[in-house]
Amino acid sequence: MTTKKDVYNRERGLRRLRKRISRGRLSKEHLNQRGYNRFLNLTGEVMVELGEAKVAQAARWDGLKGYLTNTTLSPDVVIETYGHWWQIERAFRISNTDLRIRPMYHYRRRRIEAHVLVAFVAYAIYKELERRLSEAGLPISPKRAAELTQTMYEMTFRLPNDPKKTPNTAPNGRRSAKTLRSALLINSRGSQCKSQERGHFQ
């Protein structure tokens, strides 16, 4: 199925190229090496012709997908690693949208490193929050969770008839914020860490 699709797409693109060439609508100045234009040979000043050798070479890859790497990784590892490429793209999208990390306009090394560090820490916190939300089974995004924290607060008070004058703490805010607070184990001192119980930051 994939082979037939590759052949169909290439032939459709080549038909368009041949039609444009026959009508004289293609010139060297109007070309780039993207898409099916890579099959064209540029000769002289404005002469454009179809490179049949390039077409035949591309046909050998019908139904196949190749990976070019400068590493010494095995083919299986290269393919598996490429399968995680979407996570890198997603990280950039999160950095530019949810985290709103600005472009760099620094020139000094210390400032550049500090900018990269802040961006990395922000993304690490984002991913940790995402993990906690997943473990808690809360169907909300980290962005929404961050918005809910703006409505989370607590009051500390003492009852007048309490002989021990024990301070009491009462969390307030929206119900969804309270659920988030409880699920993420947040107390009045911030994020609760269970490193002694589970051996890592949670």
C-alpha cells in the first residue's frame, strides 16, 4: 500500500512538472530543491529539463524510509530514537506557548547559559507537573493546573475556646483547585517531597 502511494504521488507531481515545462512556465529563477523540483536538472541560463535518472533513483525507495545518521548506533536504535522525535517537537511547542520563553538576545556567555538554564528548569517543572497530574488521574493540562494555583490559598487561625491555642489551617479556593491541591500533595510549605520513601523527587 505504501509503495503504491509513493508511486502515485510521484507520478502526480511529475505530471505537473512536465506540464509546466511544456508551457514554458518554469525557469531557473523560479525553482528550488524542495518537493518534486529535486528531479529537475538546471542547464544553461534558463533551460529546465526533467532529470529521469533522479526519478529512477527515487523509485528505488518506493515503500521504504531511510535514516541518515553520523552516529555508530545500530539500525534498530536509530529507528527507535527517531520514533521519539515528536517529543522534541512537542518540547519546543510547550516552551514557546505554555512557558512563553522569549528568544535570546544575549551576547555574554553567562547570560546565555542563565537563559538556557531557566528554560530547562521551567520545562523540567512542567514535565514533573504533567507526571503528577497523570498519576493522580486528573484530566487537566499543566497549563490549566498552573492557572488553578492562582486561586489556591489558605488561612491559619486559632479558635477562641481552644485551651492549647493550637493553630488551624483551612485551605480555600475553587473545588477544582482543592482537588488539585490534594492530588499533588501540596501543603502550606509548598510541594511535598517523598524522596525518603521512594528514592526520587516527586
